[in-house]
Amino acid sequence: MSQKEFLLRTPDLGDTEKIELIRWSVTIGDSIEIGDEVIELVTDKAAFPVESPHKGILKEIRIPAGSVVTKGQILGVLEISE
């Protein structure tokens, strides 16, 4: 099996100026299933849980909780298998 990486990015949450990453739901080394919540983002309008589109292991957290992020910014790295 070859190992691939998937970059977890801030999704497009519409027309918002401030997006805060308030919580990581997983830690480095955790196994993640498709649909598992990995982070929670908050804007001035609502909270947005972000689910994993892949099964794998969280390899890296690039942006810590409490940070303000922008659309498309790399938040972490998921190691997936195919």
C-alpha cells in the first residue's frame, strides 16, 4: 500500500472576514474515519464543524486552536492509504 497525504484546508464559508479555528477534535497520531469531525471553525455568524473526507491518521497540525485563518489555508496533514 502506498501512503498519500491529504492537506486539510479551511473551507469556503462564504463572505466572512474572520474565521477562527477554535478546536481540534483529534490529536496527532489519531485514526480518523470518513465523516469524523476534525476541527471546528467559527465565524461572526456560526460555528462550522469540519469533517474528514478521507480515512487515515492525523500526521501534522500546522495551525493551532485559537488562530484566525483564511479560506484555503492549510490547517493540518492527514496520511491516507489507498
